[in-house]
Amino acid sequence: MKILAIETSCDETAVALLECSGSLEAPEFKILGNALISQIEMHKEFGGVVPMLAKREHHKNLPILMGRVLKEAKTEPKDIDYIAVTVGPGLEPALWEGILYAEKLATEWKTPIIPVNHMEGHIYSPFFNTGEKISFPTLALLVSGGHTELVLIKNYEKYEILGKTRDDAVGEAFDKVARLLDLEYPGGPKISKLADIHRNKGLEPTFELPRPMIHSKDFDFSFSGLKTSVLYRLRGQILNDEIKEEMAHAFEDACVEVLINKTEKALEQYAVKTLIIAGGVSANKYLRGELQKLKEKYFDLKIFIPENSLTTDNAVMIGMAGYFKIKNGYKTNKKKLEAKGNLTF
């Protein structure tokens, strides 16, 4: 089965063609073609993603990437079985570009469309040709610029959101604190790099930052107040390299401690033996290291994290999610698709 996948939820335009086979329990994926254009440089001067600018770039980039993918795959449109496209969550103007382009191709090629939840793509991303099956129940920690969620996966396409952020997502908080430290967008990787430098010097941060909601009885998150605390503690400080490194260290420690604490509580309460960590922030080295420590405490815990190329927004994971939907019995129809910026499970 060949699935063409399109992803335009934010500031990456991505197209991939996958050859998929195998059962739900043992899927196999082969990337026949894969292309992505990032808009980071374009949005950098604004300190974040401008939705209408992202929409314009998707409109321009999609035909270019489609040509590249079909050429790389040496595949004709008639050989494509399905088109999978992200319908949400994300920036609605950006989502619409991917949807309208997918519908145009579907009409021209007479190919059925599969609408895909972007977050489902992240959930399946760690299982790219691992040979591992998803066991249920599974806990997923989804961490990105737009989302921070703990999701209990009861079965294929059966989810319960245990907790989510009440304000800023953790990736968004990283980017906002990066601006306070005069770091360029996207700031998350830059904060992590500075924090690593400070740790490698054998230093501990003297800045005391709160751990928001770490002792709450629910599984919700909040990072807006943490960002404000950074703002207050930077007042009167000269932003030299030492201060930036120390604050990056203190901020990353605070975020990761909250994420780990909430995740561990959920693991214990729901007696889960499998943990998925996915989304752009799952590439954070310190978070990965702290999560691996859970395996020392829970020796029978399995942890799945996507390879770095699949942590950020990409079309490969959208194609994978589409295949899982098909194998789980999804029936395509001719209803018009709709962009849903706040789509949930």
C-alpha cells in the first residue's frame, strides 16, 4: 500500500510517500520519497510563527515538494492508494493549505483521502520500523511548541487525555524564555545548549524557580508562571554568557522536573508498563536522560522515543498514522474535510 502524506500544521511544509505493509501489531514502513521545507528563517524576525505568512509559504512549497517526492520515489500518481493529510490541531490557515491541496490531488487522481490528527502522528512516530508492537494501555507524554499533554492510550484510536497545559505549552515556554535571554527563535534548542554548558562545568544554578502545579492532584500543567518568574529574576541582571547559561540551566531543570513528576504519577496511578514521549521537545537531551532514569526505578517499563528526524513536524508520521487508521478499519468517504485548529482526541 502506498500512502502519500501531507503535513502543514505550522511552519514546516512536508510531503512523504510511504510504502506500508504488515498488520497493526507488526507494521513495516519504507520511505519512498520525503521532502520538507522549514520556514524558521522567515519567521525568525517576528520571534514566532505568523499564520498568514506560513499559509502563503505552504501554498508555494507544496507543488515543489510534491514534484521532488514523486521524482525521488519514481512513482506515478496512479500507483498511490491513499492521501493522508493533517486536519488539526495547528494553525488553521496553514492546515487549510494542506487540506485543499490534498483534495485537489484526490479529485485529479481519484484517490481517497484519510484525515489525520497531528497528535496521533506524534504518538505513532516512535514506532517507525522498530519491530515493536504497541501494548495497551500505553501512556503518552506529548510535548511540543503547541502541546503538553499526558494521554492514556486504551487501544488504537481510543484515547483519554489525563492532563494538559492550562496556558503555555512547554515548547512555547522555552521559546518565550529564550526571547528574555536575547536568543533567536526557535529558542528551545539554544536554551538546552546553554544549560548543557552550565551542567558540564559542574555548576548548579543559584536562581530559584517554581515548579508550577507539581503537587496538584491532577495531571495538568502550567508554564506561564514559570516564564514570569524568569522575567522577574532577570531584572537588574546583566545578560552576559554566565547569566544566560545559569538561567537556561535553572529553567530547563524546572520544566523537566514537572514533566517527569507528572508522568511518574500517571504511570503509577494507571499501572502502565509502556511510555511514549513524542513531539519537538522530546528531542531535548536532558529530558530524555531523566526519562531513562525511570527505567531504573520501573525495571519492566518500556519507553519509546522517536528518532530525532521524527520528533518535529514531518509527513512520515502522518503517513504512518494514516496506515494505522486504515488497518484499524477506517472507511474513507467523500465528505469535505475541515481544518480544526483545536482538534483533540
